[in-house]
Amino acid sequence: MATLYMIPNTLGITPVGGVIPLEVQEIIKRVKVFIVEDVRTTRRFLKRVDKAIDIDTLTFYVLNKRTKTKEIEEMIKPLAKGEDVGVISEAGCPGVADPGASVVQLAHKKGYRVEPLVGPSSILLAMMASGMNGQSFAFNGYLPMKKPDRVKRIEQLERRSFQEHQSQVFIETPFRNDTMFEDMLSTCAPQTQICVACDITLESEFIKTASVESWRKNKPSLHKRPTIFIIHKF
């Protein structure tokens, strides 16, 4: 039976061999049809996996938040013909914090096999290194763009972390990271713990958990650096 492979991407320009297992690389080299967020960056990733991959023989479908259901149905038609299809995110694991889930839902509905492949997840790696509650945590995606709504949401997440003893994980568009962090430091209680996990798996990786009071004294620059934020008020 043909398989819809959920293919992990690196979290930045890092050696593929350090984060993508050899078995996964072999599957990538076999697949000829890909559903991706961006064709250009996917081509670069595939060439980093193996320079011998003939990009011109591959088929690419673009999936983003504007993609319609009818278009997704077209994307998975190769599965009906016995051809494997791979879903690749811009970074990390597809289907988590990106549009890949819609493809998986349709594949399940039509009875196709779905296989997640092992690779880096910034969310899980951040939790592993945070020292926070790995038994109970919630990923909240992006917070509101407008400051009043964002501050209100931060207050809600801080309160929830205390009431449910649950670490609250979220992300921001990299160029707004510093603004987000400022709002967190001005909104949360001094004793609330915040983990900042930045540039995970890259040479510039920075991961630190500290109290709001401590962060206020020494703030890192997070501008344009992929970052995971985790809040927990104990």
C-alpha cells in the first residue's frame, strides 16, 4: 500500500546527518511526490539530503493556509495509483504548527496509510531542555498580534499554568520575538518561570529557564531567531 510519509525537516541550516536518521534519508530519496510549504526551500533540503537527487524528476504541490480542499484532494491522488507521497514542513515535523494536518485528515478519511518519520521537533526539544512539567504541557501556537489581546492571552496562560500545573508553550513570528518577550516580562509575576529556547540544534542555540525577575535584568536578543517560549507559574 502506498504511504503518506510525514517527513521531518531540519530546524535550520545544520548537517542533515545530525538530526535526520539514515533510514529516513533513504525514504526521502525514494519518494517522488512531495507536498510542501515552499518548493524552493524544499529543493534545497532535498539536495542537502543527497546531491544526487534529480529534482527535475520530482513533483511538488504547495500547501499553505490558502490551499482549498479540492486542491488537497488532487495532491493525494498519487496514493491511489500506488505512489508514495511525502509531506515536508519548512522546519521540523510536519502536521504540527503547520498546514500539514489537513492532508493527513483526508488521507485517513480515504483509508491511506500515514507514517510519521523521526526527526527534530522544536517543541519537544524545548520541553526536554526546559526543566518544566513534561508530564503536562500544552502547545498554544501563535498568540494574538494586537498588544491588548496578546497581553490578555499571556495572563490567561500564566494563570492556567498555575491552576493546572501545566507548562504553556507557544511561538511567535521571529521578527516579533523581542516585542513578545517584553510583553511577557511586563505582564507575568516576578516568580513565574520562562524558558526561552532559541535556534534549537543550530550553532547559535540558546536555551535558558529563569524567573521573570531574572530575565528583566538580562534579556537576550531574539530578533529573527526561531524561538519557543514556555511559561510556568509555580
